[in-house]
Amino acid sequence: MPTLTAWSKLTELSLRLALSSFLLSSLAWAADLPPDDCLPRHCGNGVNVSYPFWLDGFQPSHCGFPSFKLTCRADFPVVRIFEDDYHVRNIFYRNQSFLVSNVGLSSSTCYVPRDNLSITATPFSIVPAQSSLFFLLDCEPNSQPPGYVPINCRNGSKGLSFVGRDQVNASACKSVISFPIVGLGDGGLEKYNDALDILKPLSFSL
């Protein structure tokens, strides 16, 4: 299964994903020498892309599964899951998992997940035992829970927004979004003044 993890200390929001079991029998293909046009390729950052992934523009589609198509962006391979793009930070072929972080975190000055992460109807699954962040969006004044950090760039006429590690009563907020992460470490978030200081470095695994 692919895994998404954060390997730098607070630099990108990431998750870990795993490959579905129906693919495992096909992984024997990788034990044989691939044809020349399917040799490992990369986008410049050293993450080698090979079966069951394939790198569009560098490898033909027969080198991997359709859902495992990657594209190059800013020296990183990118995978699209539903309507979101994720940088592939590492691929762990031996345990069939890979580490990803949301492209929006590096390309936007104020990114928060739009919905709870859903990977149903994909060949991926979230690697268990990852932490979660909870986003409280469009909350009433004076509603910041203990241990939560304000998302200052998002606060405005629609209300206040916060991010934290513990699930809390969010009746004063219009929506709550949870997102898996790796790389945050132990302890609370009180040392951070703004949510962006937390989100930029984190990742998750699939």
C-alpha cells in the first residue's frame, strides 16, 4: 500500500496511503526486468517512479495502472485524487505505500482542506495509526477551544477558524474537517501563533 508521511519538521501537510490488495498479485511484474520504456524515471527531486506508478510524459501508460498516473510539477511527482493534487514525497515500494502532501499548501497563502479526505473508489487506503488535525471553520466570536490555533488568514466576515489536534464540541462553528497527518510530533499546538506555521511542513501516508 502507498504511504504518505512528512519527513521534514513542519513543512508540509501530508498523509500516507496504501495500495489496494487486488493489486498485490500484479506486483510480481516489478520483479522482472521492465522494458526499456518503463525504466524508473523522476522529476528531478530523486523520487524514482516505476510500476505500479507511471510518469506521464516520460513513460507510456502501459508502464503502470491508470489510477497511478503521476505528472511532474516543480520537480515533484504529483498524483490527483478526486479534485485535489498531492505532491508525492516518497514511494516505499517494499511495503507498498507512499507519502504525499497537498499541493495547495505550497501554492496557496491560505489553504485549508475543503472536505474530509475521502479516497473511496480509489486504489488507495489511508495507512492506519496516523494523527489527525481538526479544522473548525466559520466559528462564532470567543469560540476558540483550548489547544487550538487560529487560522488568521481565513478569519473575516464569515467568522473565525481554528486548527487543533483534539476533537472538541464545535457547535459554534459551521463546519468541521478532519485530515490525517504525519510528522507533527507529540504535544500541543500552543507554541504556534498561526496555523500556517503548523501546516506548511506536514504530510500523510497512503
